[in-house]
Amino acid sequence: MPTPIAGLLGKADVPAAADTDLYTVPAGLWATVNFYMVNRTAVSIAVRWAVRSGAIGTADYMEYETVLPANGVLRETGVPVAAGETVTVRAAAVGCTAQVRGFEEGAQ
């Protein structure tokens, strides 16, 4: 079984119009995550994020086409994520940074 970690679990400078995987929970563990997405630009950007297992489906989105204002931040905390699930982000334009912070715990 992998060694659980705490703190930064994944991060990315999010490209425009492309799904970007930030973090996948290792087999045998589960995680509680805090999700952050920052708009570093002077204009609003539509963003989305999902927790998925397999291909992204409409029911996987936690936020969809949410308008992140100029220099704004989107925060979601205390999100439980199961083994094998992946946190995925997308932005309509360049200029967003995303991070997943939290902790992994032992066998389910």
C-alpha cells in the first residue's frame, strides 16, 4: 500500500480549453481535499472542475462554467475523494492556476 501524504497533492497552470488532471487517489487510500482555482488575469474566465472515475460524465462536475472573476479565487473544502477517483479541471482561457491540497488516509 502506498504511503499516505498530506499537504499539496497536485497543482497545474491550467491550459485553455483542455481537461487537466490534478490528482488521482492511490489504490487502497481515500482523501479529503481542498480545491483552489485562481484567476491571475484582469478578465473573467469560465472554469469547471470534476471528481471522476473513468471518463468525465455530466454528473461528475462539482462546478461547471462557473465565472471566475478577474484576480478571483474559487475554493471548495472538505471534499471526500475515493481510491481511483481523479480531480480534473478546465478553463476557457489561459491564466488560471489550480491546486489540490489535503490528506490521504489508509485502506478503505
